[in-house]
Amino acid sequence: MTGTVYLVGSGPGDPELLTVKATRLLEAADVVLHDKLPGPEILSSIPEGKREDVGKRAGGERTPQSETNARLVELAEDGNDVVRLKGGDPFVFGRGGEEMLYLAEHGVDFEVVPGVTSPVAAPAAADIPVTHRDHASSVSFVTGHEDPGKDESAVDWGALADTGGTIVVLMGVGKLPEYTAALRDAGMDAETPVALVEKGTRPGQQVATGTLATIVAARDKAGISPPAITVIGGVAGLWDGVEGEP
């Protein structure tokens, strides 16, 4: 009999933020295909004999998505129940949608298990709400790392600058100078608060704050590196000038 593939979100990295269902499926799975984003605490809880790393490898190499897709089908057709463990939520910049369609095209049963998504959880762990009645009534999630094969960016920074809400950028540490400049060029106030949250919810969490004009220097001074979330908007400066700031 063909097994089932579970596309499971592991949350932002804190093992206590794994869902009950995710924990149960990890324990029952025959094989777990994972990348690095779930974090070492979660990955070390999975028996080594049933883990397969399909993420980033030494030297900067990555497992091609086509190989991951094919491996999921192969394992399921051999009768294995497979967990495809992804960081955050599998459908938020996680390529879970691509894997789902591939499984469906090949007649493999699958189930999607949502996870706590990092663009909400990482700011929350840094005491930054992504919405607030006095500061932001909308929030936009944006990738800072698009498909390099695209002819041009699909992100309209000018439109985002006009929203008046919170902008949360995932995987955007390296391109921080480009998109903060694009937002300023689009008319966003250079004094708009910005926060960077590295390793949100995990040991080693670090936060750097500034404005659109100063956040690059703040990033460099703090040594912020991936994985990190960028929060742009009034909520990022919520604690400025507040007595009893955490």
C-alpha cells in the first residue's frame, strides 16, 4: 500500500511551539524529510535513523526541489508514512504548495498540517505585535529572497509603502539595504521604525532596532544574520519612550 505524506509546519523553532499533531506525526512517521529551518532542538528529537536532510548542505549546496519532490513520491510508493518537516507554516514561503501539487499529480495521499508561522511568532517573541489598533490595521508578508530565475521582482515596494500597515520581510537580511531604500524612494518616511529579529523564539534570539534610514547600520553593529525577520512600521517602535520598556 502507498503511504501518506504529511506536509508539517514545525513553527518558528521553539520545540514547545510544535503543535500536538505535529509531535504525534513525527513520532509515528517512518521517514522525516527536513531542512534546517526547524532548528537543532527539534531535529535532535527525531531518531537519526529516520531523518533525511533535504535542506542546505556544507559548502552552500542545496538539495534541488525536484529531488525532494521525487523522494517524497518514492518513499510513499514504498509504503512509508512520511513527514516533510518545514519551518514555520508549510504554505508561507515554504514551497509546500509546490510539493502538494506534485504529490497530487502522482497520486500520493497527503495531508497539510499548519504550523505557527515565523512572521507572526518571531516579532511576538520580541514583544512586537504585528497589528495594533493605534499603529497598524493591516500586515503584509513579503519574501526578501525571490526565485533568482525571475526577470524582475514581483514585489511592489511602492504599493507596500502606501499601505500604512506593518510590513514583515522574511529571508531579507542580505537585501535589507535594497528594500529599505526602495521604500524610502517610494515615499515612506525615513524615520519609520524597523526591527530585526534573529532566531526568534530560539536560544540566541537577538533584536536590533532602528529606522528605515539607520537599520542597515544597526544590523551590522549587532551582527544580525539569518534566519531573521524584518518588521517595518509603527509597531516596531511601540516601546520607544515607554516607561518600563521590556
